[in-house]
Amino acid sequence: MKKIIYIFILSLFIISCEDVIDVDLETTEPRLVIDASLSWVKGTSGNEQTIILSLTAPFFNNGVPPASGAIVSVSDSENNIFNFIEEGTSGIYKNNTFIPIINGTYTLNVVYEGETYTASETLFAVPSIDSVEQNNNGGFSGDDIEIKAFYTDPGNEENFYLFEFQNNQNVPMLEVYDDEFTDGNEIFGFFSDDEMKSGDILSIKISGISRRHYDFMFILLQQTDEESGDPFETQPATVRGNCVNTTNPDNFPLGYFRVTETDALLYTVQ
């Protein structure tokens, strides 16, 4: 009985000592975030594209504020102009007349709150996914499922790739590859998830990207790697994309404008 009383008194003491600590974080003026990934999936016309504009927000804010009311367009090297129309006040801008052309140059133009943002990219081709290989005895424990998506790199040319793996509704896993040491060979993108199980549907995408986008994603993925933290890691910093503010360069946006050809498939885990 005494033990129960002592435990009860100790619990009250611990509870009474709890204080709410308010963390006072510095805030800055919100910046425009440009999510403009125009992807031409093999086997489709590629005419329907979406650009998402949002604003940075304080750390403890709930949700991401949309950047509504912008004027958004993309032009190509053939002097075609594709206007993106916002859905309500969502910050989601859509176009259904886009014309994808391999090796075509595209320029993004965004006018938001009196300032103009622009970026240019080239639409690079991508090889098809040849096959998918599954290993059920992967990882340190030997129980993880590992997936390899094979593709054949074109020879005698510099190529860069972005792989996207998404297991059901999980956040996509992104990986970038270059062909410096694999030019002209069959190689693979790799994915492993200790929560993946038989019957899951895995979305696999490979996109051809520019060297600049490869460098941007490489640095970004290093800074967001959950397994990072050793003393030789790159210090976190603002990663600048290819979008610039031509009206006020100091008020630069975040995000990236890319135009890619993409091969995609759905794989059922065995």
C-alpha cells in the first residue's frame, strides 16, 4: 500500500514540474515556391500539365499557403505560348494545350504581386524501363524487399536521370543518377522499403533531366537524407533552383522548373 502511495505522490510531483516552453523562432517575409515539373509520360500526348505555386511559412504553421492570383505561362522555342489557369484560389495552375518536343527549350514566366519570375529548361528524352527485378532477402536483416528497375543508357552521350519510387500512399523516394561510369550499358534504379509487402502496388518513374537539375536534386537529397548526420556531411543551406526574380533579384524564389520525358509503370510486389 505504501509503494502505491509513494508512486502516486511521485507522479504528481513530476506532473506539477512540467512547463510549457514557447520556442521563439525568427520569421522572414514569405518567398514564392515554384513547383513546375512538366512531365511528358511515354504513350500520352503530354498536353495536360500542372504548376503549383505556394509561399514559405513559419515552422509551426499548419498547412502551406497557396500563391493565388499569379499570371503563369510557358513558351517554347517554336514561339508557342501555353497559359496556365488557376483553379479557384488554390495556387494550382493548369494547362491542357501543352506541346512536348524532345530537345525543345521551354521558358517559364510567372508574374506574382508585381514581380516577374522566369526560368528555362530543355526537354530531354529518357529510355524505357526494360524490366523490374525483385529480391526478397535484402537489407541487413535479410528480410527486406529490394526492387531494381533496369534501363539501357544511350551510348556516347551525357545523360542524367531522376527516379521516383512510391509504395502505395507513402511519400515518393527520389534518386538521381548520371552515366559517367555506365555510358551505353544496362543499369538500374534501386528501391528498398522495410514496410513493403507482397501485393503492394509500386509506382516507378524514370525521367531524363538536365545536368543543372541533377546537381540541384543531388544537393537537396543530401540535405534531406534521413541517414545523414556524420561529421563530414554538407551543412544545410538554402538550395537555389533555376528560377530567378527579374524584378527584384534579392527576393529570389524557391523550387525548380523542369521539363522531362518520363517512362512510368506500376509494379505489383510479389
